Amino acid sequence: MREKKKRSRYFLILIMTVVLILSSCQKKDVTTQIVFTTGLRRNELLKIENVICSKAEGSLLLVNTKNKYEEAFGEEIWKQQIDGISFETYVKDMVKNQMGQLKCMSFYAQEENIVLSEEKKTAIEQAASLYFQELTEEEKEGLDITQEDIEQIYTDYAVAEELYEYLTKDVEEEISDAEAKVIVVQHIYKDTTNLTEEEKQNAYQTMEKIEQNLKETDADFNYLAQEYSDDSKIEYIFGRGEMDIAFEEAAFALEQGEISDIVESSSGYHIIKCINDYDMERTNSNKKTVLEKRKREAFDAVYAKFIKNLLTEFNQKVWDKMKIEDYKEMHNNNLYEVYQQNVQVE
């Protein structure tokens, strides 16, 4: 369905290769001052104030991202392009962003005097050891990586999580039913995205006939949807902020069993039937999602101000020499999973 609103994306990071909060916190228009420099050593990729990301760390993040994509789409994915750029460039930009996010948060944690507990440090050391043992000798040699490099990445993950919790600790956690309410609706849809004005008028007239049929004959809504709708999916379950605004407002105004008039959204015409105007189980579950969104917004507000004037040095020369092809025989992709399983967040 074309109506589902695209949610804000804070920056592009492959799912499951980095802490969830990191993939949700930085908006695309939030950047630091970047200086492309030759002042870094050849084993250093990035420096944010006094925090450094090594080439080994960057290589490990890149390999895990590469292998996640290959696992999902096969090796042919590297022949694809996105918005006119090679998929390799696209992925490397994601990893570069990921490195910057981790190191920005590491520096921010320093400024806030956030220190990991000894228990957490021990867990990180053990997790790094487990992951390091999983690597083949060829992978260790090709990445030029040590257990200490893995510990540093896991430390960055843990510090980022604790910084996030620290900066969102005062967020109101009480979520009302109205704010989190989830409803269930069905709809009949006519897509007008690429239609001429005459074709749109014909589509509207078709919807008028369907509406009349529903009101005058008590016809089966589901049957008519299967016969006439341009959307193969009839039923939708959603909360506020997830759909086209016109569709959402009309849907939330309905009571259970009620059918709307014709609703015009940004991509077409709808007739909506409310199946459940308050799904209690899903509403309670959605409260966690709403709370996390509230926390992310609170985090963004302070984080964006903090990173605005940070000085970032990036070793573009070394980064350009790192090619996906160089990691062809490296297949490990569970860097974050090992962390998640062994370093629990309180």
C-alpha cells in the first residue's frame, strides 16, 4: 500500500550490525565538521576530537556489513546501483557513518563522565574473546585485527547504550491509551498516482458506485475490496503517525463497524471500514514503541547540539584503498550478535 508514511531515518545502517539505538538517533542533516587529512597514521581511519577509529575496527564493521548483505541478497548485490552510485560506495558510506556515530557517542560519554562498570568491562572482554576465537586465521590476518580491536568496538557499543539511557532518563514514561492506540481497518482503494484528470474522475465515479452499493444494499465490504481495490492488501493494523495523514484521520474517526465516505489521500481514493477501533493487546504493545520514539526525539535534541561543532578528521586515502573485493573470502557476520548475547544492557 502506498499510503504508509516513510518514517524518519536517522542514518543508513544495516539492521543487526549495530546497536539499535545507533540506527535510530542521527538524522541525515546532523553532521560534524569533517576534515580530510593526511595527519592520521595509516592504521587510523577516523578521529573525532581525541577519539580514534582504527583501520582494523573499520575493516571489521565493513566485513560484517558486507556479509549481511550477501547473506540476504547474494554476491550479485555488488553489481547493483542505488541513486546512481555503486552498491559498494553505498555500503561504505553507511559504515563510515556508523564509525562516526560510534566515536561521536564515545566522545560525548567522556564529556559526561560516563564510565562502564567492571562487570560490564569483564563481559565485553569475554565477548570479544569469543568472537575473536570464531574468526579463521585467514580472517584475522586479512583484517589485521586483534582481540583488543574487538573489545574497542564492543566498548563503543556499550558506552553508546549507556549514553542513550543517561540522556533520556528524564523522559516521561507514562504513555496514554489514546497516544498508543492501534486500530484495525479494511479499505477499498483506487490508485490515482499516474492518472490524467479524466482518469481520476472515472476512478472517483467508480468509488461513488461502490459507496452507494455499500450503503444501499449492505454489500460485503471484503468482497468488494477483493473485486475493485487496487491494493492487494485489504486489512491494515496501525497506530498514529504510520499512515498518510488524510487516511489516518479518517480511519481514527470511525467507530467499530462504521464505513467512511470517500477519502482522498496523497495517492488515491479510499473507502475505509473500521474493524476494531481499539485493539487493546496491540495498543499495550505499541506503548513501548511510542516511548522509544519519545526517547529518540529527546536524545536527538541534545545530541545534535553536541556534535554540531566537533572536529572530525578522516583518512580518505586509506578508506579509498579498502575494497569489498579484498574481503571476498571473509564470511563472519555476527559481530553484533555476539555482543548482544554476552553483554546485556541493564
